Amino acid sequence: MKLILLGAPGAGKGTQAEVICDHLHIPSVSTGNLLREAVKKQTEYGVKAKSFMDSGKLVPDEIVLALLKERIAQDDCKNGFILDGFPRTVAQAQTLEEMGVAVDAVIDIEVPDEAITQRMSGRRVCEACGASYHIVSKPTKVEGVCDRCGGKLVIRKDDQPETVKDRLNVYHNQTEPLIEYYQKSGKLKVVDGQGDVGEVAARTLAALEA
Ligand code: AP5
Ligand code: MG
């Protein structure tokens, strides 16, 4: 199965991807995580991507597509994958089709901008594996330590309130048109992203089975 998770920054794409991937036994592929890994390793792509990411802008397609293609060509993706954060523009969606990736469903996780700002201020991410937590709604068992891999939790650089505003603008201008795009193809399922993580996960899984 091949799925796309759509939604504003902080809508819970990464959080829901973790739940769905455990359930469907397919990996989640987050272009944001792939890019952050490249930045951390200071690869050529990472060095180029850093300033775009820090300011909340989209990274040029050439870089994002190279990382995505390499990732989905790996063995664990052969039975499907969940795309988290890709596509982000209609042009990227068209490229995905040109690559021959036939998507089964697109889940749009809807959360109003006001709620997003609150979520972002409490987000902590694992610097080793990229897992995402929240100091109130999804705390780790041990403060500052990733439940999954024991890595150290950090605050994402682009989670500062000003940058979150810019990321939301980018979302509304460049990514939101994808909702209509996938609605037309009949693949779109809209899920209310408010409520606790478990409630949203139940809705997401129910939408997939419907
Ligand atoms: P990316 O990493 O994809 O960031 P994003 O889309 O802005 O999304 P986030 O990761 O911020 O949010 P999320 O929806 O995953 O929410 P999460 O589950 O963490 O991209 C980063 C950057 O990389 C971009 O700005 C761009 O520069 C670049 N990039 C990436 N892909 C690209 C592409 N395709 N093209 C070009 N550039 C690209 O949840 C957020 C917080 O809320 C967490 O703390 C979580 O614990 C909490 N939370 C989750 N669900 C709930 C709930 N139900 N109730 C309460 N709290 C909750
Ligand atoms: Mg994410």
C-alpha cells in the first residue's frame, strides 16, 4: 500500500505516520527527516538545504527528489510506504506520478492554524531517529530521552513562532492546492486532526478501511 499524509506543519503527519506504519507494516518516508539527516551529516544536499529549512521555505525539488528516489528504492519500501511531507506542491505530485508511484489513498489531517502554533511550541524531536514528541500531549517516559532509540531530544530550529508562521504561509499557498488535486482523483480522505493522538489515529485507520 502507498499512502500520502497531507496536512499543515504540526498537523501530526509524523505522529500518525508512526502509528500507521506499525499497523500496516510499511515504513514511513518523511522528506523532512531525510533532509534533516542530510543537514546533520553535512552532505552536499544537506548544506544546500539548510537555509531553506531554517527559514521555513520549501527546499528545491532537485534535492528533495534525489533523496526521495534513493529512499523509496530501498528494499523495505517494496511492499509500500507512507509519504509524510511529500508531495508539497502540485508539481511534486505530478512528478510522483511520472515516477510511476501509484498512490492508494491520501489522508488530509486537518488542524486549524491556532492549534498548530500551540503544538509546535511543545514539540521535541529525537536527534538520532527523528521521532516526534510533545511535552504535554506525547511526553517520553524519561524526560529528554527518545522512547524508541534512547537518542537525545532537541527543539527543531524551524519551530520558533516566527518561522512557524512562515511555514504555515508556505503551506496555505503551495501545499493546500493538493487537497483539491487529490479530491479530483477520488483518493482523498479528510481526517479531523484535533483531539488526542489516539483519537486521531483511530479516525485515520478507520478512514483507511472505509
Ligand atoms: P517537515 O519535517 O515535513 O515539516 P512540516 O511539514 O512542517 O511538518 P512537521 O514535521 O512540523 O509536522 P507534522 O505534521 O509531522 O507534525 P508532528 O507529528 O511532528 O519539513 C521540514 C522542512 O523540510 C520544510 O519546511 C521544508 O523546508 C523541507 N521539506 C520537507 N519536505 C519537503 C518537500 N516535499 N519539498 C520541499 N521542501 C521540503 O506533530 C507536531 C507536534 O504536535 C508534536 O509535538 C506532536 O507530538 C504533537 N501532536 C501530534 N498530534 C497531536 C494531537 N493529536 N494532539 C496534541 N498534540 C499532537
Ligand atoms: Mg513531521
